[in-house]
Amino acid sequence: MPAYEICYIDNQGKLSRALSVVFDSELRAKILAHAMKPAECRQLEVWDGDRLVYSRPEQSDA
């Protein structure tokens, strides 16, 4: 099963918390990321190795 890294970014754009999880699908990692999101964090990211598989809110170029 793949390992995913869940990262939480605070309001200043700094990494606030990170955890590694092992799941059989990206969907389960995404669900856990939302369920455990700290209130003080504005963004979350889910990584599969060096590949970003999910980010909320989505990044924009603006």
C-alpha cells in the first residue's frame, strides 16, 4: 500500500503540521486530511512521494 504525506499550511504559508499515513487509495488519504484539518490552518496538501495528489483550496496563479 502507498504511503501518503498530509501537510497542513498555516495562515502565513508555513508548514504547521505533517503526518504520514498508509492507505490503499488516494481517496482515503484525502478524507482523513479533511477530517483532521486544524482550524488554524488554511490549506492542506496530500502527497504521494514527490507527486502532489490533492490540495485545498486549490492553488491559483493569480
